[in-house]
Amino acid sequence: MRMETVEAPAARAERTRRQHTRGLLDGGDWACSNGDGESLAEVARLLIADVPRDLQYELVAVAELARLDFLLASVRWAALSRQLRGA
């Protein structure tokens, strides 16, 4: 007889949040590699709710810079993405 484990709601919510965050990080990396400042800005805005407060300010800066100085925004995004991925 096969017993299935039931995932606790809190554990499921955390796993879903991590997957969402990883997906957004991948989207930001894609935007940088494709020179898409509009998408980078959108990803940064969407990610704000998923990160600690001190990193939220950095995401706001990336979102603004993506429209003004894409190269600088990409550099800041790369550092932020590495930090959030735990590298």
C-alpha cells in the first residue's frame, strides 16, 4: 500500500513563493540578456514584495534605472540576482 504524504499549507505556500521568486529572477536575467529594459523594470517591480526590505530599495532603483541607463541597471540586477539566489 502506497502512503502519500500531505504537504502542510505553510510549507506549500513557501515552496510556491520560492518558485515564483526563482521564475522572476530568471525573467530578469532573460530581460538583461535580451536588452529589454521594460521587462527588467516590470520584473523588478513584481519581485519587490518577495524580498527583504533592504533589497526592496535596490529593486526600485533597478526598475527606475532600466528606463534611464540599461547598462547600469543590468549590472545592479546581476549582483542582486546572485545575492537572491544565494550564490
